[in-house]
Amino acid sequence: MTDGFHLVIDALKHNDIDTIFGLVGIPITDLARLAQAEGMRFIGFRHEQHAGNAAAIAGYITQKPGICLTVSAPGFLNGLTALANATTNCFPMILISGSSEREIVDLQQGDYEEMDQLNAAKPYAKASYRINKAEDIGIGIARAIRAAVSGRPGGVYLDLPAQLLAQSLDAEHGKRSLVKVVDPVPRQIPAPDSIQRALDVLKGAKKPLILLGKGAAYAQADADIRAFVENSGIPYLPMSMAKGLLPDNHPQSASAARSYVLAEADVVVLIGARLNWLLSHGKGKTWGAVPKKFIQIDISPTEIDSNVAIEAPLIGDIGSCVAALLKGIADNGHAKPDAAWTGAIAERKDKNMSKMAQTLAASPSPMNFHSALRSIRDILKTRPDINVVNEGANTLDYARSIIDMYEPRKRFDSGTWGIMGIGMGYAIGAAVITGKPVVAIEGDSAFGFSGMELETICRYDLPVVTIIFNNNGVYKGTDPNLNPNVPNDVPVTSFVKGARYDKMIEAFGGIGYNVTTPEELTAALNEAIASGKPSLINAVIDPNAGTESGRLTNLNPQSAAGKK
Ligand code: ADP
């Protein structure tokens, strides 16, 4: 005989899934134990949201769904934030949660951790399923895997009632019920006429631009994307998680002339990037007065025309679409963009880069974002294999433009939502899945959401170096308390002044550093990376450094209304 517990593990292993991120409790503790006993890795967290984030980033890196396992109701809800974030970012993951007894939940008779989890998950997941019979576990897991990775990837919820896990089944019958998903990420070949249309639009371009999004990084079509950029000679801009798909010091990178190229380009080729808020919805001041024609490569047909009209939609997987364009420009001949266009970009780049070099060269005391990031940048330049996690407001904004990336799928950040709290979850997921070191560059506020996972990092002895940009508060640490009636209350954006985050990791056996100058930061980071040990660097920066909401000031209602 076999049972639901064994069949879940067998079904995952049958599909080459070897790692589960989760947090144990009723009714899934034995499932986690069994996973470990059967040779899978179970990485146990302190909060489900971070286990879910780890699973999601593992999915992004590998194109295989990351698995997050939680208990019912509250554990499930904690994981749901990560599931929703994965769906929003198009990362494949499966949130598997144990659930209470259906007949009690449905009659609302007050079960332990009672909740209608399946329906709660639906609006936030790409697909949601419940398995009720042990003999359906094989097909249920197969369905969840295919839903997570095929087409536009996303988060899938899989509900496992406690009763299901205990159900027994004849072992032979159980074995036969397992399903191996064949071709889970099928190629989707673009229609030839859509390729021709795109090539025609490209031919008419005077000032073309390629925009690479994290969909392009996810697709693992690195060589063809690089060849398309280089053979076409078109300048390109990477979105933040597409940095490194081509090295950031590539001569065709237009990052240092971003505003100029967005405003001036006449034909924009979007490759795995959505025209959402991160691209000002494809319109307005950012996009300037020059009329635009868009060519958009995406696997999701409904992404097209989401914000502005798309002249040439290319629906298919990025690998196939880019390969077809590459062949098209080789067959038809392709004139490289005008020197007037590339020359004007080069000029802007030079000017902006020397301005930035000056800012970075300054060494103010106390240290500020720029001088601290200069130290980190110089070290990471020599270690392109290191994974970088980055979140915060100012810490995210500055690090994104200052820290260059040289390899694909090495930068993981706040993503489509601009979410805070992904830090330690992504860091753990990336370290576990790649076996490579991680440097997490964290604002002190952003770090607070997942800080307890330092214990997880230490428990698994992961090579994660966390750097806290500590300016004593959210945005900065110098705001006033606005209520004179409670003079001892603190400002809404304040934290404990002079907090020593480095002491936190020491509590779990990790190595803490407290640094106040770029030189100390350089020494600490070099030592921490070389040791391969869980480390945390508390980088004390000027409490006055930082602007409200980083570069998103315009999204604050008061500022948007011109009142601030
Ligand atoms: P960014 O935030 O970097 O601009 P987005 O997450 O907005 O990137 O966009 C990623 C896009 O890539 C999504 O619209 C998604 O449908 C698409 N995508 C993801 N994987 C593939 C793939 N393999 N082939 C084609 N499109 C893909």
C-alpha cells in the first residue's frame, strides 16, 4: 500500500523536482519529513512569505516551478503574498498548502485553521486546484506544473486537504497514477506573417531601440538575444532584472542615456517587457514627442495593446521569435542604425557617465549611498558569478544604476510591484538553487520585512552576505515627530537610531561587521565573500541621505497633487 503523503513526494520527484521551500506544522509536517527522507531538499523558513519568495525566484532562475509548502489558513495566507507576487512577475511557482476538512469548512462549523483556501487563492494565482482523491495526486501535480511553466509563467495554488494525505491506495495503482509532464515549456513558434510585419516596421526605423525585460532573461535565449542586438546594431536598454543579459558595459547599452533614448526613439522593440508603470505605460513625458511604433515580443497575446497600440505584435516564445528576427535580418539584409542616432546616444552616455564618476569619486563623511555603492560595485565587477538581491527605495534606485551586471539572471529585485520584503527569501532561494554566493543590498526598512530569515541563512550555512544601508529610517532618518502632544513619540518614518543589525546575525552564529567608511565596507565585503559564511554588514550612512520614496515621489498622492 501507499498513501497521499508518499504519492505527493513521488509525483514531484517523478517530475525532477528536488527542492521544497516551506514551513512545517499541521497537517504537512510529515510530508516535509518524508520529502527529506526520500532524498529531496526541504528548506525550512521562519515565515511562509519568504519560503514562497524563495520558491518563486528558484522558478525564475530554472524555468522549473519552485515549490512552497505551507500549513493551512494563516500559513497559506502568508504564502499567498508570495504567490501573488510570483504571478505578477511571471515567475513559475506552486504554493502547496494543507487544508482543513472540507465538510467542516464548507458548513463553517469552526474547524482548526478553517478557511476556504482554494477560493481565496484564485484571484492571485494563474491557476488553482484541489486534489480530493489519492489516485488524482499524479494528475493534479502534473496539472499544477504545466500551469505554472507553460505560456506566461505564474503562480499556481494546489490545495491538499489533510484527509487526502492520509488516504491509502494500492502501491501498484499509485505508481501507475503518476504523470510525467512531457514538454512542460513547449516552444511557441511565431506566425511568419507577424515576423514579416515586425521586420517591415524595423526597416522603416530611423532611431530604433531594443528594450529587454525580465521575460527575456527568463527565456534563456541568451545567445540569440545577444546576436540579435549585435547583428542589428540597435542600441538597447535592459529593465532592471534583464541587466546582465548582455554585460552592462556593452557598447550598445543605452542605460546611461535612458531618458534620451526613450524620448527620441521612433521604433521600440520590446522583448519580454510590459509597458506597465515601470515604463510609464508607454506614453507621457518619458516617451517624448517623437511618435513611436512598437514591436512587442510576448508569449501572452493579451499583453498586446495593454497600454498603447502595438504596431507589430510577435506572439510566441522569446527564443523562437528572436531566432526568427535574427534570420530575417540576415536574409533580408539590415542596415545598421544611422551614426547620427548612435553617435548622439554615445555623446549623452559619455556626459552622464563622467558626471556619475564624479559623484561616485566623492568620499563624504558620513558615507552616503554613492560612496558605499562604489565599494560594492568595484568588488562585484571582479565577481560576475555572484547573485545580487536588491530592495529598498533609495537603495534600490541607486544600486540599480550603479551596480553593473555581467551575467544573465543574477539580479533579483523588487520587480513588477516594486515590493519590499523579497530580500532574504530571494537570497536564500538563489543561494540554494545556484550554489553560488549572494550579495543582498538592502535598505534598512526593506530588510525589516524578512530579517528573521537570517536564522535560516545561518542554519543552512548559506554564502549570503547581507549589506544594510542603515540611515535610521524609511527613506531617511531625520524627519520630525509631527504631534506635539506626544513629544516622546517618534516620526512615522523613523527607526531606532544607530541600530546594530550586525548583532542580529551574530545571535545565530553568523559574522557581523559594522562599517562607517567605504574603505571599511570594501574590507568587510571582501572578507565576507571570501569566507563563504553567512555575514551581515551594517553600513552606517548619512541619516540625511535619501529622498522620500526614492524616485517614486510622483506616486505619493500629495506630491502628485502638487501639495508637497
Ligand atoms: P520587466 O519588469 O523586466 O519589464 P515584465 O515582467 O514586465 O518585465 O515582462 C515580462 C514579459 O515577458 C511578460 O509579459 C511575459 O508574458 C513575457 N514572457 C515571459 N516568459 C516568456 C517567454 N518564454 N517567451 C515570451 N514571453 C515571455
